[in-house]
Amino acid sequence: MKENEQASLSIKKIALITIALIFMLGVGVRATTANLNTVKIVLSDNYQIEVITTKKVVSEILEENHIIVLPTESVFPSLDSEISGENSSITITSSSETPTELTTLAEESEKISIEQILSNYSPITEKIVTKTEEIPYETVDEKGKEVDLNNKSKNYKVQKKGKVGKKESIYRVKYQNDIEIEKVEISSEIVSQPVKEIVTETLEVSTRNSNTYRVSGVTAQNAKSLAKVVEGIEPQVRTLNASAYTASTCGKSPSSPGYGITSSGARASSWYTVAAGSAYPIGTVIYIPYFANKPNGGWFVVQDRGGAIKNNKLDVYMDTYRECEIFGRRNLECYIYVK
């Protein structure tokens, strides 16, 4: 009887020990599983691998998988960072800068940003500002039709000068560091209306004796027709010191109503207009063989004057200042047609 009881106790002890061992092994497996992480590693050539590891520090994970970071490569997160959570990743990228250079650039960038923020910090002030502004006028012909003064094929003479209008506007203006950053118009009132400028197309060229050469339609594009106008007139042949000018060299701004307007009242045209001394009346026709291969065939009309232009000088109008520079100054044979 006692032997049976002892055998039964031995079996119970073995069962209890077995159960305890199974429980301990299960806990160990669960603990080990709980510490495992899946980490994706993206190499600098974009090749990707996934590893399962119990390591937390980036450098340890890379070392465990025999991955070496070159001096010209960067790692994100940094080597001493810890990976946390499942499906984490480590990215290795190529860089032309060394880690030291990257650190220096980052520090400089941070320093500049802070300095800029500090220097640009300034309160915004708001003011109500009243301004008197000009209203540009229109240029029309005698029939009231708008005229394009930039049309080089036509010359115009001012019959009635235009006058700019004025309006008074009130603005709400915001400033920062004394710099205007926003302007909103609150109201405006017209003080005076602009007056239209009236012009007529120039169709005649006057000579010294107040006679007229009828040269209707003669422009820079067909100025060769001037040869027919002066046909039969004996020219004066002289050598004049020639230079070149353009509208921007006449001391007027492009917004000025008289910008590009000659002494004759016509708008200056390249390969047509010249400025000459008072010995050559407005309207005098001049032929210059040096320009024979130009669009006008070398034919010009005196339409302008100039403070520095004497009777032994000539100023040829050109479209751009660069053309004037290239031409420079030179002595040219000129055929001057006057009655």
C-alpha cells in the first residue's frame, strides 16, 4: 500500500515539474519574440533588405548584418540612434560631402537662419497715405482716332499738346523695417482730367526759301523716293563730321511727352532723320553715299537740331544706343539739296 502511495506522489511531482518547465519555456519564447523587430535597410544603390533583430542601436544593427558605411555615405537615423517600433527603416545615401562637412554646413545653415530671423524681426506699422498721381493722356489725330507714335513708318507733327491729368488717391500702407510690404487703395478722386494730344501726319519737307518738296508717303522704309523729289537740283557737296544719336541720349525720359520728338515736331525715324546746324533748314534733303546700302539708300531729311551740332557737323538718328556706339564719329561726304 505504501509503495503505491509513494509511486503516486512521484508521478505527481514529475507532472508538476513538467508543467513548470513548459510554462517557463513559453514565457521565454514570448519574451524573445517580443524583443524581435523587423527593420528595412535601404542601401545607397537603392537595394533594400529586411532583417529581424533584437538590436536597437543603428550601428549595432548594421554591424550585425555586416553592412559597412563608407566615409562618403550618410545614414538616417544617425548611427547612435535607437530604432523603436515594428517595420522601422534605416536609409544609407551617397553624399559628396564628408560627415564633417555636412555637420559644418548644417551648423552654418542653422546659424544663418537664426541671424536672419533675429535681424528681420520688426513690428509692422500701418499708415494712411495720400498721393497725387498723374493720369496719362491719349494721342489722337485730327479725327479723334488714336495714334501709335511708335509706328516708324509715319511722322507726326503736334498740333495741340497733350496734358496729363491728376488724381488724388488714399492708400492704407503697411511697412516693416521702413519697407513697404502692402498697399491697398481706399479711395481716389480725379482732380483734373487729361487733355488729349492732337497730331497730324507730316507729309511735307520745307526748304530754306519756304518752298515745299511734296514727299507724301516718303518714310524710312522708302526714303529712296527722295531722289526723285530733288531730281534736277544741283547739290552742295561737303564733308561733314558725322556722329549718331538716339532718343535716350536727348535728356528726356521715355515717359516724357516729347520723348523721341524732333525739332520739326515729327517723331524721329532711323534711316530718315538727321540733326544739322542752322545753315541747313528743317526739311533739307541730304544724300550720304556711305549709307547707300542701308534701307534708305543713303537719303536723309534734316528734322532735328542739337546744341553741339554746328554747320560742319551732322548727327544721324539710330534706334539703339549700341548702334550709335558702333558707328562712333567719322568724316563723311554729303550731298546737300537746297534751293
